Amino acid sequence: MAESAVKLLIQNLIPLLTQEVTLLEGIHDKVADINGELESIQSFLKDADARAEMGDMSAVAKTWVKQVREKSYNIEDVIDEYIFHLAKHPQRQWRHFRFLHKAFHFTINLKLRHVISSKIQGINNDLKLIRERGERYGFNFLEQGGPSNDVRHDKWHDPRVASLFLEEAEVVGIESPKAEMIEWLVEGPFNRMVISVVGIGGLGKTTLVKKVYENEEVVAHFDCSAWITVSQSYKIEELLRHMIKQFYKASEESAYMSIESIDTMEETELIEEVRQFVLERRYVVVFDDIWNISFWGYIKHVLPDNGKGSRIIITTRSESVAPTNKESLSYHVYKLSPLPLEKAYELFCKKVFQCESRDCPLELVELSHLIIERCEGLPLALEVIGGLLSTKEKSAFEWRKFLDSLSSELQSNPHLLSITKILSLSYFDLPYNLKACFLYLGMFPEDYFINCARLIRLWIAEGFIKEKQGITLEDVAQDYLKQLIHRSLIQVEHVSFIGRIRTCRVHDMMREVILSRSEDLGFHLVSIQNYSSFDRIARRLSIQNNVDTPLKCITSSKTRSILILGVDQVPNAFLTTCFVNFKLMKIMDFEGAPINHIPKEVGNLFHLRYLSLRDTKVQVLPKSIGKLQNLETLDLKRSLVYKLPMEINGLYKLRYLMAFIGNNNIDVSFGSRIPVKIQSGIGSLESLEKLYNVEADHAALVEELGRLTRLRKLEISKLKRENGMSLCTALETMSYLRSLRLSSTSEEENLELQSMSSLPSLLQTLSLKGRLEKLPECIVKLKNIVKIRLHWTKLMDDPSNILQLLPNLMELRLYEGYEGEQLHFKEGGFQKLKLLGLRNLRGLNSLKIDEGALPLLEKLRIGSSPVLNEVPFGICHLKGLKTLEFCDMQMEFVLSMQPKEGHDFWKVEHVSVVNFCYGIQGEQYKTYKLGDSKLLELLQRLQLSMSMSQWIMKCHIEQDSFSINLPKHRQLIVPWIATL
């Protein structure tokens, strides 16, 4: 992995040598010599990595590799320190005193060049000695085009994304344990039963339990459920809060308990809340990945035996952690066995030959069985090795070579260690660029859901992503991510409706592989608690709670990256240290950190590329931020920053500027995303690729947007009608734009888009918020559009006539987007639409869905539409519909769908989930399932409330002295709902 450090350094030195000639005046030749030495040493490192893969490297050779890595970091430090000091004395500060400036600047530069020249000469001498030692150690000189890790993957092209999400179909060998566990859950006794699934890591415990937990029979059997991932570094209060939120989210009482009240509860209050909630309910709770033997001793008092047939499922690697029948006859331990040979072979072939017929060629059958035997029936090992072999040539020669390398890894330990080494083989097979990206995942805590967009921006800031001609760095990084997923090194956690990977995670066994190589990237996990010194040199620091290595202060100036993840507090002294001492810092990710300010010393961090204050309480950015000439990412999303200083407009390398104040407690509101103010001059930021959400508070800003031709995502709010012409002109220059969100100043302000002749052809997401006279005609030309949202557009013409022609549209949401009386989804229209939301269409009285329309629709949400009195007949045509939701609909409408008496029940009976939502207390919603007795009680109270409303209105009309403000329908029923 030292190869990655050297390769990254060479990658950064080349543009330095070509673009910064004036900065390196007098030392350019010496830096070029360093580059040449590094290229020679890199070829030896390829051989060193190959030996490490075979386990055939001596301690002396390992020391040599470590020296190479440290010397690479030393070179980077020397160059960066030199550039940093030069940046402190820019020529523009002396423009009024040219003679003094020339003398001063000459003296400073001469001294700096002398210092750095001496250092570089010493480095050159060291590198020559290192290269000579490499030759003595017998490392082979592998040419760049030789049989290296890089070249072995040249034949492997972009993975087929569809094959990444076949998890349900790819599960093998769990049929028998799954059936047995389901029987225990639904047919067992009425006393509380505890089932512990025990086995080594990677055996498929979580997969098995997840399939049982999601089984339709199990879901229907229990009144409430929760899935809790525990891991080693859990907080019991957070687990309890997570459990309560899951209980309430799926129950009819979710409106009573706000998120804020749960988050402020003490431990004893949380326990009492859980016990009270489950007292009369049959519950099932899964605790996944238990490590601590004391955990069950605690949790058994939280979840009582209520005599309702409740169940608790535990997964753990250690049998000693699992409660056994020695403690109670209601406790069962299920020891999960490795896959038998035939099932292992089936899983292996599915992974290896996923692009072929899934049949193993005859010449590979014997080798396949030999490899499978070495995997010892471990599903994770089979999947990873299979994923690796799927990228290799299907020949006996290649597979024999692979099998030979596998042998040395399995000899040291036949159990857990052997599994770790099997997983490491996939790591060894990665090219250097993917190795660095993969190891970087170790910066995140165990069981952490990693935002993929965040991960990609961090990779870019670290310099892991190599630029390709005609492709943006972000697209290259997306490709890297897909490759890692394809190799089963990263697990996809959440995919959006339109198929985008939103979050991912690393299996805990994979994370062990990463942490064992943390030195390769120079990163350390440290705690901000238990203050004691951390005196090791760390290039990258991940500061977390519940990490064994405590942290008091760090004085090393060598640190380049800091991520703060899930800590309870950040001392001001530490925050000041970050900005004062770390002169060479490149990445500061404080997302979610409990901080409320940024010191003015942030301007000293000349090399800073990435600064995230997302989800912090920071309100003001210091003007010194304008000194960050290398800043590429500034993330202020959901912080409290409402105005950007003018100095922002001087950050010419800025690519990502994300800022708005959000209100997550509001479902849909015109002002739910408050934009930030930015002064004139934004047009100078021509490197911007993402810009959101800024306020269009002056016409000059809208006009300047036309200069930002590299934009891929844009959100601009508080647009006025008079901005329309300038906005349309600006948008026509943005040929790379993928996502566009436009919002007017208010619900009544028009978005003037009629002068727009075309929208960017690559546009995939479009959100318009504000009145529209009609849809822009150019929308029909958007062949790549997958998601459209029309909020408060209040169109009079049926928008489906135009939108149904879009060939790739997958998501469509209207919220007060249409004021007409009829919507008609015609045969053949919306062929790829999966989600359709028709919210607050108050004039709608007829919804027609022809047979053959919306063939792939999975989710449909309707309401509030007070004059829509009949359940649309066409719903019965939607055979693929999985979820149907009605919001704030009239009593007669809802009663018509009830299972026993409803005359329209036949229209919706094929839909697996039919819900009814009623809004209370602003935008909070309470959800009921079809046929729920509580729903019928609510409808009766609604009827009584309406009668009361009519009586109050009558009194108001007949008696002037009786004067009240008639509340909205939603507010009127709150007292009645509260009594349920």
C-alpha cells in the first residue's frame, strides 16, 4: 500500500512541476529528480505488494516499505510548507511599495529556496539509498506496463449496475433455518421467547434474521417491531431512542410523541416509555451484532414478558453472549452452520458467472470446488472471492494462479484469521487508486451509514481520484464506488426510487481488514474523551466516541485530514488547535459536530480543500475564509449560516457550495429550505459544479449565473417574475446541468419561464416551486429527466398531457401543482414511472387511469382532494402497485374502501399496503392502515366535528355578537384525535 502513497505523490508532483514553475524557481530540477527516483521506487513497490499478497515478505522488507511511505509523506510536507510560506507574502500586498516589495520578496524567497533546496537535496540522497536497498532486497523492477495490479484490471469495464441490487434473489442456503425461525416466532408459546443466532462473522446471521424479520407472515403477526444494530461502541440511550422511534413510526400513535421529546428523555424515562408502549402489544425486536455479555442483563428488564407472545432475536459471534436455556426454557440458541458444499457451489457460481449463464465451464469445475473448500462454507468469503473472480479471465491458468496465492493465506489459521485473509485477497487485487478509496472507509465508525455523496467529495479532496479526459472527477469517483460495490467490498444500504445509491456501509469483517492496514493511509481513530495525550504522527484523524485511543491535544503539524463523527462535545481548545497548529490541513469535516463558531484562524489553512459545517450550529463565517485559495468544497447544509461574506467570491477553485437552513420537522412547506444570501460577484466562481441554495435577492446575481457553465446542480430561491428573462438566458448556458430547483418568493409569485427555448439536455431532476402560467414547452424535450416536482405551480392545464411523453420519468410529485378538475393518465403514458404523488389538488374531482398507463407504478399518494368523491376506478389496473396512501380525504371516500362494507374495496384489495393519513398540529401526520378500527373511530369523530363546524357557522351568521375565527378543518379535529 506504500505504492499508493508514492503514486499519489507522483500524481500531485507532476502538475506542480508543470504549473508552478515560478514557485519552484531554483529548485525545479531537484524536485524533478525526486519525481524520477519515486517512479523507480514505485516499480519495486509493485513487487513488494505482490510479495505481501503471498505472505512472502521479511521484516526487513516491511521496514523498507515503511521507510518509503514515510519519505513520501516527508516530500509532500516539504513542498507544501514551501508553498504555504510563499502564500503568506503575496505580491499584491506590496503593490504601493514596489521597491520595498522587490527587496523583501527577493530576500524571503532566497532564504526559503535555500532552506527547501537543502531539504530536497537530503531527500534525494535518502531516496537513492532507499532505491539501492530495494535492489539489495531483491525486489524486481516491474515496468508500468508489466503484470502489475493496475494492468490486471484493464479488461474489466464498467459494472452492470443492475447486477448490484439482486440481493433478494442471490440469497442461498437459508431456507431451512428461515422456516424454523418463522415457526418459533409465530407458533410458539405466549410467554416472551428469546432466540439467539450464533456464528462467526460473515456466516450470514444478519441476512438470515433480516429475511425472517421482513417475512409477510411475521410482519402481520406482531403489533410492533424494531431492528436495532448494536455493535461494540453502542450508547444504550441512543438504542432506546431508536427503538421508541421505530415503534411509534409504525404505530397509529406516532403523533403523540415528537422527536424532540424523545431526544430529551433521560435513561429511566426511556425505559419506562418502552415498557409502557409494549405492555399490551405483541412485539418483536431484533438486536443485531451483540458483543457485550452484560447487554442482555440490561435489555431483558427493558422489554418485559407481557404474555402476548412477544419475541426477541439476538445475533452475536460469541455463544457466551447469548442467553441460553440454562437461564430460561424460553431462551433458544440457534447455531448457524456454514453452507453445505452444494449450496456453497450455487452461491459461488451466482457471484462468479453473474454475467453468463451461471453455469461453471467444465474446465473450471475442479478448480471451483477447490476454491469453495478453502472458503469453508462462509457466505461472505464466497461472495467476495466470487466477486473477485467474476472480474478475471475465465481460464484454468488464471484460476490456478489465484488458487496458488490463496494457499499461503489459509495456512496460518483455519478459523477467523483465515477468513480475514480471504477478505484481504480482494483488497490486494485492487489497483492502487481503489485501495486508497477502500481504506478510507475505515475513517467512519462501525455500522455507520455513509452518505455516498459525502464520501465521493472526501475522496476527491484527498486526491484519490485521478482525472480522466472528458469525465468529471465526480463521475470517476462514482465509477470507483460502483467497482467496490461490485467486488462486494462495500454494501449498498439505501437506493433511491430512481436507482441512485444514497448510503453505503462496510461489513464489520471488512472493516477489520481495513483497520489492520490503517497505517498504510496514516490514519488513526481517536477519542475526544478521557483527556490524555496522543503523540503519534497521524496524516488523517477520525475523532469518535467510544474509541480506545483517547485524545487530549495534537501538536503535530503533519495532520492533513480531520473527521469528527458522533462526538458529544468539542472543547474550544481543541477547535482552536485545529485551526492554529495544522498549517497543512486539507480536510476538515465537522458534519454534525456540536460547535457554534469557526475561529478566524481558518484563513491560515492555505491548503484546505474541504470544509464541512453541515448540521452544526455555526451562524457566521469569518471574512478570513476568503484566504482559502485551494478550497473546493464548502458544505453549510442545515447549518445556521444565513449570509455568506463577500470574500467567498474570491475562492476561484470552489466546486461545491452547499448552504441552506432546513426545517426537518415540516413535511411540506414553501419555506422549509431557507436560502442563504450571497453578494454580487458569484460569477467569478467559474469552477462551481454544485450551487445550492442561494437567494436571488438582486438581479445581478441571476445574470451572473450565466458565467457558471460547469454547474451540474443548481438551486436558487426567492425568484421574482422580473428575473425570468435573465434566468432563462443563464440556464441555456449550463450544458452540464443535471439537477435544477427553482423557487419563487411566495406561493403567489409567478415563475416566469415561458421565454426558455430549451433546458439542458442532461437534466435529470427538475423542481419548480411557485406559480406557472403553463409548463414550459421545452420540458417535453428532456429525454434524460427521471424526477420532476411541481409545488404550488397551480397549473390550469392537465400537466400529464406533456409529462407522459417523457421516456425515463420515474418520479412525479405535484403539491398544489394543478388547479383543474380532472387528471387523465392515458394508455401508454408514463411507462417508467414508479412514484406518483398528487398532494393538495383541491379542485380535483376526477382521476382517470387508463389500462396500460403507469405499468411500473409502485407507490401512489393522493390527497387532500376534498371534491374527489370516488375512488379512481383505474387503480385496479395498477398491478405492480405496492403502496397506496390517501391523505386528509373525506369520510365517505374512506368508508367506501373498507374491507367489509366498502363498495370500492375491490379496487384496492390487490395493493399490499393501503394507508390513510390525517394531518394534525401543523404538518405532523398520523397514519392508519386499511381496516383499522381506530380509523373508523376517527371518521366518526370527524363527522361529529363537521356537524359542530356547521353549527358554529350558523351561529356566526345568525348572531353578530358571536364572533370567532373559524379554524381550518385540520385544526378543528385536533381535540378529537387527542382523545383516541
